[in-house]
Amino acid sequence: MLIREIEQTSSGVWKLTPSDGSAFFLRTDYLSCLSPDVLAQFCRALASSGESSVEFSDEQYADVLSASLAYSAETLAMSYLARAEQCRASLSAKLAKKGLDWRFIQAALDYLEGRGYLSDRRFAGAWLRSRAIDHAEGRLRLGAELAARGIGRDDAAAALDEFFAENDEGLLCRKALARGMKTCRDRDKLFRSLFRKGFTASEIRDAMQEALR
């Protein structure tokens, strides 16, 4: 494949223009066989030799094309992350819906995680804080909700520990009970409702003893 223009546009990012004029971008972190030094050599050759193009082998061209597709996935992922925190599972699904290949999605998300742009633990913390605005729920329910969103056990546990260090679970249980008592006074129904909200039996009994005595 003949490449007529090679330009480094930012740190680690290059623009390549084949002989047909269709430019594409890539990040060198996604290259597997072609090194950044070789790209720089090709760039210097075009600038100094007066040649109109340099030739990439089939293997080299396949490598830069794959890197370009991974960079496209990264760029789209960053557009989602610029709007709000994302978890890896949800972001993977969003990118897949755009027709991107799973290999390039995972390469891009690995890169973003490694540099702190994407964090399941940070997403979990943000989700818990947002959820608490309109819901009063216990650790068990919240843990299940995080798991359903693809958050791993360690990240979920860390986020829950931080959340409940700032929010007393017993107080949340009493708040949920107070809301339930506005429409129901049956102890058994209230108990089952609070249990479904993720509170433990002891937390529910303590809240009921205080509210219904």
C-alpha cells in the first residue's frame, strides 16, 4: 500500500494519507508490529527524499489499519465519557451498537482505563450518590444493582464501603420505612418491602421498633 503523507498530529497520534487521498488517524499504542520509530522514518523519508509516497507492506498496512479502528473506538468512547461517567460494560455495549469490532473496543477501553479516563470504581461511586437522591436502599440491593451493571466485585465493594462510610445504613432503612408507612401500616408487608430494598433483617427490626412502638 502506497502512503503519500504521514504526519504526527499530537503525542502518540499520527495521520496517514494513502495514495487515494482517504486519510485516517491512529494511536501508536495500538500498533502490534509497526513501531513509532518506523513511522517517523517513513515521515522523514517523505519530507527529505522528494518521494511522492512510501510503500507499506501488507502486514504493516494491516497493523496501521487495526490501530486506526481502535483509535476510532477510543474517540467515540471519549465522546461518551465527556458527557458522564461510564462503566466498562455499558460503554462496550454502546460502542458495539455503533458497529465497532469487539477487538478494537476492548483495546480502546484498556487504553482509557490505564490512563484513568474510564473507571468502574469511579462510576460506581457516582451512580450510588445519584441513586441515593431518590432512593433509600441497603447494601445488598445496591450491590446487586451494581453487579447488574457489570461492575466487578472488588470495585463494587470499594464504592459501597465509601458510600456507607458517609451514609448510615440504619438511617436509610428508617427513611425507607417512613416512606412505606405513608401508604401501608402492615408490619409484614413493610418488612418484605424493606428486605427487597436490600436492608438486613436486624436493620429492619431496629427501624420498626423505633417507628412502630
